[in-house]
Amino acid sequence: MSTTTLETQTALNGALNIGAETRSSQPGILVTDYNNRQTVGKITVDHPKMICREVNVYYGAKQALKNVGLDIGINEVVAFIGPSGCGKSTFLRCLNRMNDTITGCRVTGQIKLDSDDIYDKSIDVVQLRARIGMVFQKPNPFPKSIYENVAYGPRIHGMVNTKAELDDLVRASLERAGLLKEVATRMEEPGTSLSGGQQQRLCIARAIAVNPEVILMDEPCSALDPIATAKIEELIDELRESYTIVIVTHSMQQAARVSQRTAYFHLGDLIEVGETDQVFTNPKHKLTEDYITGRFG
Ligand SMILES: Nc1ncnc2c1ncn2[C@@H]1O[C@H](COP(=O)(O)OP(=O)(O)OP(=O)(O)O)[C@@H](O)[C@H]1O
Ligand SMILES: [Mg+2]
């Protein structure tokens, strides 16, 4: 871990008094306890890429997320699971300030990317969203060619100087997204002419073209068939080597296949977080157990 990250983590934990990761009324269960809310499991990691503390989100007067604290580790895939309406997308959107675009939505608390407070006034939100990219549930290619979908970001961020450099970057991004072979001869066709699974990989290519550090995915496979889903899941596993990934999914099999840590949300609370294997085979909280065994949601 870099010194800066360690210092950030230590300072933040000190400031928020998260020294109580072993307090629990039930022996053997680790509970993170602060500000009168409890999350079962360890919310911190040794090598955080993002550190979220006391995150509350309101839509008008309605509170959708309650005092959530969670680290997202470098090069890990974290899955957010939980019943519909529990706040998964809301929390995901907090991580790159997509909630800013929703009228009446208010976010409080602290979210850091490395040592940068992403809600600080000095943060350029466009730059932030290049560092933290997003892939949505429904593939949403721009109404432009396959080539232009990927070239757009690097061009507006001034990442390349020549057409040849841009060509290389577009091809490399499509290659990393596992799509180049399928589109090499149809670069000028509209992005929307691709199949759903190809469109989703195009959106992933578009996200990685600007060299992000974190990729947020909100149910990226829910509109895809099992073969396209398997391709995206393989891709997520490969991308983890270079990026930090957060994925919202309703498929517990998918969470188990692609993630290293899983966070279970319920009615705006982060109920439990832990190693994915542990959460699925040995959930500590009754609500988590009910959900993963199909008794709820
Ligand atoms: N734009 C909005 N305006 C008002 N309320 C909203 C808005 N978006 C979400 N909410 C409310 O916030 C709560 C959390 O919603 P969110 O979309 O984060 O849930 P989710 O866990 O992603 O659900 P799903 O699995 O159905 O996608 C819900 O009660 C929802 O109705
Ligand atoms: Mg959602």
C-alpha cells in the first residue's frame, strides 16, 4: 500500500472513530460499528482505491441510503447485491457523482478516490467520470459509428495527438473489451447495429478507452443472453488486473463468479460485507441469509 493511501485510511478511521471492528453481541462475528449503525463484516481493506464513510443519500425528503461506510480495494471486483429498491444503484452512482444529475438528490458524507475527496468543490466532474467510468444496465452506444463511440472520449480528453494514435487506441480498447475481431471490418457502421452483447462490450471499450481507474457496472448483463453474459463475466475477470470494478447484480451466481467481495444492502442499509465465498456460504446476518437462500427478494 502506498504511504498516502495508508495515511488517508488511518486518518479517516481515526477521525470517524472506526476502531470498533471487533465489537459484536454475537461471539465470532465481526461488526463495524459507527454512528449507531452496524455493518456485519469488515468494511475496510488493506489496499483501498476508494474509501466511503457516512454516506447518506436523500431524494427530496426521502432517505435512500443510510450512513454507508465501505472501502473498495485496488484491483478487486466488489458486488453489490440486495432486493430491488435497497439502494445499490444509488450507492453506485455516488461513486462517480452520477447522482449530481438527479434533481432533488442530495449526498452527504465522504467518498475518496485515492486521497481525493470526490465531492470537493475543486473536483472537475468530467475528469472524475473519466477516472471512474460507468457501464449501464441497458447498452447505450452513442448514435455514432463503432469507431466514434470509442474515439470520442480520448479525443475530448486530449489523450492523443494524431489520427494514427487514435486509431491504435480505439483498436486496443476494442481488443481489451474482446470485441475487435467481431467489428474490425465494420468500424464505420453504427454502434447500434451491433447485437445487445456486442453493444455492451462496445460500451465497456468506450469506458476503458479513457484509461479509467475504476469501472462501475450497474446490472451490465441483465439484458443479455447467457453466452453474451459469459463473455462479459470473463472480461470482468481480465479487467480486474488493471482496474477496480464495482458491479451491481441481481444474479447471485454472477456475484459469486466474478467478485471477490460482496456487499449486501437492505432498505438503504449496508447490512453485511465480506469475502464473496463467506457471504454466500456462511452469511452472518439473518437478512443476508434470508436473501441468498431465496426467502426474501
Ligand atoms: N431519481 C429518484 N427519485 C426518487 N427516488 C428515487 C430515485 N432513484 C431511486 N429512488 C429511490 O431510492 C431507493 C433506492 O433506489 P435504487 O435505484 O438505488 O435501488 P436498487 O437497489 O438499485 O434497486 P433495483 O434492484 O430495482 O435496481 C428506492 O426506494 C427508489 O425508489
Ligand atoms: Mg438499481
